[in-house]
Amino acid sequence: MQPSPTATQGPAKHCTACGLAADVGRYCEVCGGELEEHEQVAETPAWLSSAATEDNPDHPGGSDDHAAFSLPGVGAATDVGKRHHYNQDSLAIALAEDGRKITVVCDGVSGASDSERASLAGVEAAVTEIRQALGEGLSAEDASRRGVTAAHQAVAAVGKQYPQSPPSSTYVSAIVEGNETVLCWVGDSRAYWAGEKEARCLTVDDTIHARLEYQGVDPSDERYNNPYAKALLAWLGADAPALNPNLLRVALDGGHVVVCSDGLSRYFSDDADLLPLPDGGVGDKAVALTRQALAHGGHDNISVAVLELESPGSVQVEMHEQEHADPGSGQDEDSASPDDVAGEADYTELLGGGRP
């Protein structure tokens, strides 16, 4: 994991009489006053990840079994759950240079070799690339594309040593800009909006079943009963289909964005089950949500990130809109609603190509 935002940079000194800073010695060279040591709080790190502080000798290079960390406005937590011996989930959080909040969650697909190391490589490559792209002045959409591409390449690189069973991972990222979020996802890891009295899922799983539900197809339709209806039709890795991530920008009415692996979302029969969000700051909320999943059985690894949104009309939102306004253009032409990215026919052609 990256250094804690509360880590210290080592002792420094100042004069107790005149306040002059000093590095060494017992007395101030100016006034002779006694010097006193104090701790300087380190600068907030650019990003943090769930990388294990102590490797599991049986599965080195993955995430901690239990971890929680936060940055201003974004908190994260992950837990191995109750039924798995190691954590194949990974997540990372970051702040862009201009303060925009970023998170990436990857869920290593069980049954493939080294998916825990691949998922960690994916989130760290993605969050680094997203920050760099935003720093270069690219839009959140373009930064998201670069991030998912970097993650895909990183996951595939881990898989080179396992040609018969390459690791793979799902993916979801969020970039919060004021009261808007830009989401990018592949697979069935999700993002939700949680308001004060309303919650809704913002993503649509890359499965036939989820696409049919999203498009309002009658539940009696025989396609729901296809043995591959709930199979993943898209993922990251060396054996993945051509990368075609989902991309969505959405304006929200304050509240929070919750990004998670299916270790949490599997316990939601309805979007409203996310509410009420637990009390406390974003870090407390993320930890409490993992504990809720554990209380429901903890059947899978659990990873949760919570990002705070600005309220519409706030000074921060107005400043952001002015700073990132693009005169002469509307919404990004390539930013599409989920059903515009890949329609039902596209997914039907892939039946049998997913992972049950």
C-alpha cells in the first residue's frame, strides 16, 4: 500500500522563544532559545491501493485480506470474506492534481491462475494512468479510456506465464467532478448513486440477463433461461474479447457514489437496499458496507469505495463547471448510455463465449 496520509516526514525543530526553524542543535543560533522537535505531517499521497503490506506466501502479490484507507472525499475498504482463503479483489483511490476524486475496483475472476495479482496490477495501472491523463488536461472520459486500457494491458501481462489459464478480472472506475461522475466498466462490478432518500445502480452488468432486464424485456422471455444468461461476456485479461468498455457520464443530486465488487452488490435485491448509507465519513461508510456484506454471509471477497459528491449549485460545482467548460461542444460524443455501448443483438451473438 502507498504511504499513509498521516505518516510523518521525520522530526524538525523550532525555537521555543522566537519560533525560528532549525534542523540540528539544542539552542537557537539567533536568540539562544531552546529548540524543540515537532512532527511534520506528510503531504497527502497521490493515490492509495489495497496492496498487501505482508504477502500471503501461498498467493503473493495481491491485496490485503482486510484493509481500509481514505483520502479527502473518498474512502475504501476490502475484506476477504468468510469463504475464501485469499483476496482476489483489489481497489485503489486517488486525487487528481485539481482535486477530482478517482477510484478503481477490479474483481479477479475465480478459477483462473493468479487473478489476485492481476487485479492489483489492474487497479494500480489504471489509477496511475487516469491521474496522468487528467493532469495532461484530458477529459474524464478520455482519462477513463486510458485507465481501462492500462488495466487491461496490466492484467494480460500477468497472464503471459499462464497460457492455459490466464488470470482475468472485472473492472469499474469512477471519476467525480463536482456533482457529476464519469463511470467506466467491464464485467459485473458496479457503481451506485446513494442520495438521502433514493439510490440507483448506474451501471449495467455485461451479461445477457442484465441487458435484458435493463431494456425492460418481459421476465417470461426464454432468453433469461439460457444457461449462459448470467455468464460474463466481457472482462480484462489475455483471453478476453476485444476491449469495448462501457462509458457513462451522469449528473447527480448530491450524495455519494458507491463503487463495489459483487461481494457487496450480490446482497442487493433492490437498489434501495443500499440505503441508508452508514453514518460517518467516507472511510467509515466503506468499512461499514463491507461489514454489512459479512453480516449477510460474506460469500465472496468484498471491495467498496465511497466518493462524496458536491451538492448541485454549490460554489465547488460552479467553479468546476467554469474550469472544465468546453465552449462549442455538448456532451462527449463517445459518452453513451449503457444500451448505446452494446445492444442486445451484440450480446446475443456472444452467447456461449462467457464464463458461467
